[in-house]
Amino acid sequence: MSEERDKEISAFLERVNALSTGERAVLKRSAGKMLHEADGRAIAAFYKCYPPEAGETQKKWFAVACIYCMWNWEEEQREARPLPHILSDLRREETISESMEHRLTGLLDLKWDDDGYLLTKLVRIIKMVKAKGYAVDCVALLKSLQGWNYDSQYVQREWAYSFYRTNPTA
């Protein structure tokens, strides 16, 4: 199931990447906005790519499509990695500030809601990571967001573990 889900998300991101430069730019400008806050051009670009079988998680798919457009994947040729692994590397290299650690731990306390607060905080962290030359694995990000509000908080625990472990392998 997970491998099938990864393929579905990857195919979606490939369709996003195949959009025109202008459509990707409009999505990039919407990074950090909720679907209901986006302008008509961003909504149109998103629905050209959105798989109808994905169900009711449109808001999270839209958020990740916009984040994905922050990179020019064909030119930058960067290896995308899960966000908590990147933050762990930055922490080990001591290139991450204490305030960034507070941002991450604060993020772990938030729920995904229609107010977009969690998304705003998440995009700020991702912009900092991008400025340091990293690319975020958007397949892993979407899977994390899909499980974010579960009562078990398995995603938050995985992120905390990845961030604080001393010997990451990926």
C-alpha cells in the first residue's frame, strides 16, 4: 500500500513539474496559503494535476504542490530528503539555531486546521532549509501531512526521533 501511495504521489508531482513555468510560478507564490485562500490561477493549475482518487485531502495535496514548486527540479538536480532528516543534519552541523529547534518542537504541537497556522509555520521552516541548499522530499512530506492529525501522533514522534537521533542514515 505504501509503495502504491508513493507512486501515486510521485505521479502527481511529475504532473505538477510538467505544468508551464507560469503555472508553477503561481503555485510557488501560493506556498503557505491554504487552498481556500489561493487565487483562481493557482486553483486551476492544481486541479490540472490533482488525482481524483486521492479523496478529501485536497488541501494537503495543494500545500505540497505549492511547496514542491519552490524548487526548479530540472535545473537544481538536488537529492530530496525528508525534512526532519535535513533538520537533523543541520542540528549536528550546528548550523541550525536554537530558535529553529523551538520552531520544530512548536510545530509538533500543532494540528492541521483550516486556519493554515501549521502550514504557515511549516513553510517558514522549509524556506530556511531551502536557503541552506537543501531540497525537501515532497512525497514524504505529503505522507506526513496525511497522518499529521492522527491521535497516535506517529508522524510527530517520527519527526522528533529523526531530528534528535545521533546517527541518521539518510
